[in-house]
Amino acid sequence: MIDWLRRDPREEPSVAVGDHVLPVVIRRHPTAKRMIMRLSHDGREVQLTIPRWGRTDEAIRFARSRADWLGEALADIPAAPAMLPGGSVMFRSRPLLIEHREGAARKPRPSDDALVVGGPAHMLERRIRRWLEAEARVHLADDLKEYSQRAGRDAPRLALSNAQRRWGSCAHDGSIRINWRLIMAPDFVRRSVVAHEVAHLVHFDHSPKFHTLLGILFEGDVEEANLWLRRNGRSLYLPFG
């Protein structure tokens, strides 16, 4: 029997979920009053937030005791779409059929409900990802400029993020990072994340003043956007690994 209290500190925490062994990422939060567990968007790791005084061994034991729940959550993650001719890719919440034409331009080009891509077929995934990232930069930059103007601030420097746990972030120097995968989500979801980070330029916290400003900046329903991400966010991590 494993003695949890004498776990080798060099061991990487993990939990067996069916045929998978998932790493357990533990984060101590100063205001957390209990353990909160979630499966990452792509199903590749278990994320545990514990109180500052929480014990690592207890957190790992808790995760392993919920292996059945993790298995159900893992099964709910849809299969990744094939980045092959005849497959599809989401762009602004619209599925585009991947149409490969050797004589077409290598840069992907949306046409009706298809994405026309030229060049060698084995490079499709890389070219589609680059196209999505470029589109994300254009749309996110426009969103950032618009919300910054509404907040009475100059648009800060924008960087694209590929973070596995955060959709956006605002640094103390005012720079903003937004996850490029939001270009696959509905426009109102992407814009809600940008508005959230712009609100942090004024209120670097989640105080009532912050939420009031966010409600003024964002033209849509923040809760609806958050709900979409909670329900569908994992699907944005499936393409492209």
C-alpha cells in the first residue's frame, strides 16, 4: 500500500484515469477556502486549486479519489477534428470544410463554407494554424483598440497566447495577452475576454468597480460568454495539439 505521507518529493503528481495517466498541477491560492478540481480544456492534466495552508499529499489523494468523475469528464471531451482534406476547422464559431487544391495559393482562403488551401497536403495543419493565428491577431487588435477607446486608454501592446489555463491576461506594465484560439469561438465570446482584460487596465483587481466598468465596456452578456467558455472551451484546445 502506498504511504501518501511519505511520497517521494521528486515524484510527479499524477492520477490514473482509465487507460490514461494525467499529471496533477497544484496551485495554492491565498483566498481559496477549499480544494477545487477541474480537468484542463484539452484533457491533458488535472488542475487543483487549494488553500495556501493545504497539503500536497491531501490534494493528490483527493484527485485520485475522484478518478471516476475525471473519467466521465474526459469522455465528454469531443474528438479532435481531422486537419485533413474533407475535415473541418472552426472559424468564428463557423465550421469550414477543409478543401485542398494543389494549384491554389498556399495561404488558406475562406470561401463560402470552405477553407481552400494549396500546397503539399502534409503541411495543411501548420498552414491552417498560422492562418488562424494571423486572423486572431487582426480581430483581437481591432477589439483591443475599440475597448481601450471606450475605457479612455491608449491601446496597449497585444501578444497572442497559447496558454493552457487562461484565455487572457493583463500584466502590471499594461501589456495584454489573449489566447489566439478564441478566433474559433463566437465573436461575442472573444470580445468579452478582450473587454475583461481592458477593464484591468483601469482596475487591476476583480472589485465591484471592475465589474461595473466591464459591464459598461462590453456590449453583450458577460455571464453568457463565460458560460459558453465553461461549456465549450475545451473544444478550442483540441485542434493543433
